[in-house]
Amino acid sequence: MTELRNVSFQAVELDALAETEGRVAVFLPAEGTMSPGARRVNRLSKGAVARVVESDAWEKLAVGQMISLGYPAGMKASAVDLVKLPRRPQVSEARKAGAALAKAAGKTAVTVLCENTTRVEDLALGLVLRGYAFTQRKSDPSEMPAPATVMCKAPDEAATAFEVARAVAEGVTFTRDLVSEPANVLGTVEFADRLLALKDLGLEVEVLEEDKLAELGMGAMLGVGQGSAMPSKIVIMRWKGGEGDPLALVGKGVVFDTGGISLKPAGGMEDMTMDMGGAGVVAGVMKTLAMRKAKANVVGLVGLVENMPSSTAQRPGDIVTSMKGDTIEVINTDAEGRLVLCDVMWYAQEHEKPKAMIDLATLTGAVIIALGHENAGVLSNNDALANQFLRAADAEGEGAWRLPLGKAYDDQLKSLKADMKNVGGRPAGTITAAQFLQRFVKEDMPWIHLDIAGVAQTTGETALAPKGATGWGVMALDRLVRDQFEAE
Ligand code: BES
Ligand code: MN
Ligand code: ZN
């Protein structure tokens, strides 16, 4: 597992600055007013800070970005980072500034002069999240980044505030690691083992094995896994920190999606190691909730399968019976995520009595066509819950955009032979996938479907992540739990 960079909080010690090694970061508001720390660095560097803040480059700089001075005269530091940041930054600005520092620092030690700047914990969160690197599968895994030292006015308060942010960062990191792992390392068995290890944090973890899934009548989910040598599993994680019925989070955990007999083309197929992204986010949120001892009841359920073509694989045209009892004609074995989710979602409603249910899945390529890598698709039967989620995602800087549901879309799923088909044709592929899922949502169950195919992993860096797995959704869902499901 990837370890977070160590961050410690200390009182401001200006006299130590000349001798500080690694990088030293200083914050300056747009107008360039210097804090005592900035003045000290300016003096040590013989006026370099003043020259920067008077430059055109400084004027053009966006908030949260920085100009770096390499090997400044009069200091032992290898660089001084001058970050444009108001004394009272917004959450997103503080996180961005932390991310900019992490990106520039790589593994070098950083000393951040926060002084009176507020939202120090968000700055530190940006720093640890952007500093993530998945190096575990290298023969020579690179060393841990050197610690970061934050010098601020109230270090004890900052350290306490960072405890919550650190729980969030641990959850996001857990998700990123799971999403980054290839399927030969993280098969269904290994995935379940990593979730079982969460017991150490006080989560209740239960694994349903294949025979149990068969006994429950989960023909839809089992059909997907039947071509693979790996056993299909459902893992249930319960965090009992509050009162009443839980919020259920359900994740698609296809450890690898070849498409099955409806085989995907070879080009880019390796990306389907991330097809367990929904399950990865559910696991990350559960880890965060446990680490910060959330005062809420939340249950996470993930359906773990591998979608392979083989002599035992399901065929196009097969008709399977779901746990709910509805029959499904499998037109395309590559539309497997919904077949997994429908049984896990039904199980969640029958056995966990949730008051609301949110499922996450890398479900359709169509959502990437619609929303790119900027926003996840949000589909819901409940405006209040959907709006609460959209607000939470916005507050955490995670893109989310609502798409409609409707009967006409649902009609695209009509089958001649069975109760429904598993695909609705090319038009509105993300919506028809959600319509399929909605058939497995009980009448008055508030429900959100999040299609994260475009946001779970990206080819370019994002605000708080290097390229690769993002952990999208852990922060938004943790925020939703904090704002809507937690007792005071
Ligand atoms: N796992 C894929 C969706 C996906 C595509 C995720 C690209 C991440 C990036 C899903 O199982 C799938 O194959 N969906 C099909 C559905 C189609 C057959 C109706 C798709 O989107 O092409
Ligand atoms: Mn597929
Ligand atoms: Zn898939």
C-alpha cells in the first residue's frame, strides 16, 4: 500500500530558515504584501521576493500557483517557492497551492511557511494527494517522499484538523492503489483480502462466496463471472458509527473486463484493469469513514468478478435470471457491469434495509462521449438526494453532472424473449444503462447512479492527482455523509 507523505505542524521559526534544506514555500497575496516570513526570505535572498512580486509574471499568475527561485543566495534551500495565495484562501485554493508544492517538490523535503494563513489542513491535503505515486510494481520502488513541515501560528489546532483530512487522503490513496493494480495482482480473491484487512480499522467485513451467491439466485452476476477461473464474490463492509438505517454504497468490481465473448478490441484493452473503479471508491470511502470515526451508519457492498471469454463463458443470447426474479437477455456480454450491479443492489435492499442507495460504476464508454473526463454522470430518482450529492461534489471539486431518466429510454430495453435486454442500443447509452439499474431499485428507495468511467482514471493530471487513478468520488461521498447522514 502506498504510504502518505508525512506532514508535521510546527510553530513558525524564522531564524531556522537560512539553514533549512530542501524547498521552502512562502505565501503571498496577489497584492504582494509580505508576511514576516516572506520578509525574512526576501532579506536572506537579497530582495528576490520583492523582485518577483513586482514582476509581470507574478501579476499573471493564478491563485494557488507559484514562481520558484532556484538555489537562492543566502539560503541552504534548493528552492524557494513563492505561492500566490490570500491569507484566507478558499478550500479549493488552499488544496491547489498544496498540490502545486507537491508537484514541484517530488520527493524533496518541503518546509511550508503558513504563518497566519487559514485552511492549513486543506493545504496539507492537496500536498499529500498530489504527491501520490503508484510505484509498487516497479522492481525498485522509489523511496518515500521526504517529510513536509508546515510552520503555522497554531500547530496543534492544525494537526487536529489534519487528522480528518488525513483520513480522507488515506481513503483516496486506498482507492487509487486498488484502481492502479493490474488484474493478475488484484484478482477477486486478492481484492476481497484487501477489504478484509479493513477489519483492523473497526469495520465489519463479510464475504459472500459463489455458492452463497448461487443460493441467493444471483444468476445475472454469476453469468458474468462464469467464464473466469477467478471466483465471483460480494464483499460487504459495514461502518456502524450512528443510529438508524444505513446509507448503502454499491460498487462495480470487474477486476478485468475483456468484454467476454463480445470481446473488446485489443487497443487500449489494458485500461480495463480499472473496471473495478466503483468498488475501489466504495472501499476508499469506507476506509475514510472508519479512520475518522464518522457518526453515521454506512454499508458498502462490492460485486467482484472477472469478465472473460472461455468455453464456460456466457454467450450473447443467453437468458439469465436475476436475484429479483426478472429475466435478462444478454445481447452483449460486454454490458456486464449492470448485470453485476443489479444483483448486488437487490441484495443490498433486501438484506441491509438502507434508507438510500448510491451505486458507482465504470459503466459506459458513452459517459466519456457525453461528459469527457471532467464530470461523472449522475442519474437519480430523487431530486433532493441528487442535489445534496451535486453540492457535496462541487464543494470537494469533483466534477459531477446530472443526466435525465425517463420512460422512453426504458423502452429501449424491451426484449422479445425475456423481461429485458442488457443493452438499449447506441443512443443515450449512459441513460439506458441507468434505466436498466433502476429496474432493480425499489419503488421509494432514494437512489443515485454514478457513472465514473470517465473520471476514475485519466491520461492527464488533475487538480489533486498525477495522471492515472484519481480516487474521484471518495471526497464527495465522504462530504455527503458528513453533511447529510451524520449525527451532530
Ligand atoms: N467497462 C466498460 C465501460 C468503460 C469504457 C469503462 C471505457 C471505462 C472506460 C463497460 O463494461 C462496457 O464495456 N460498456 C459497453 C456497453 C455497451 C456494450 C452497451 C460500452 O460502453 O461500450
Ligand atoms: Mn464491458
Ligand atoms: Zn465493464
